[in-house]
Amino acid sequence: MVEVKTDLRIESIQLELHIQAVNRIDRELINHTREALHRWIITGRDGFIYERKGEIVGYGYVGSSSGPFAVLDENDFPAVLAHAESLMAQRAADFGAETPLINTKAVQ
């Protein structure tokens, strides 16, 4: 198990409850929403939200094919990916995620 010190609170996503926050994050990061994609992904992967001081600041999905992961602060990637990797290790499963090389925090 990999642990990275963080002040993030990690909870299971409840899409009906969290979809507005997920859409807000997508809008901020990629300039559009992907609600249909989120509704499809959640059918085959475990979803998580990442919260700081009562505000949802990211989300991610973990499963046989993990991702996407999105965080408003790139410095949260180490903790988010460590959580996902540890979860898959507990399941005795491989973990991998794709990321553009420009995302240096995730690549590290």
C-alpha cells in the first residue's frame, strides 16, 4: 500500500449527488462537460471524489481500466494516484492510467 500525505478527503462518488461538481471540474479543466461519459464509466468502475475543506476538487475512477482522473490542483495527483494504486493492489490487480506527458505531477 502506498500512502501519500494529503489533506484530501476521499469518498465514493454518488453520481446523482456529485454530478454538478464533476461537471464544474470538467468545465474548468477541459471547457466542456462529459456527463454521458461519467454515467457510462460508473457502470464498470468505482468512482471517487476528492474533497478539501468541504469543496469537491477532483474525481477519478478505478477498475480494470482506471481513469479519467481530474483534479483542480495538480499537486493532488500523487495522493489521488496512490489511493487508486493501493486500491487495485488490495484487489491483487494491476493498476495503470494514461496521462499526457505535460502532466508532470501525474508522471512523477
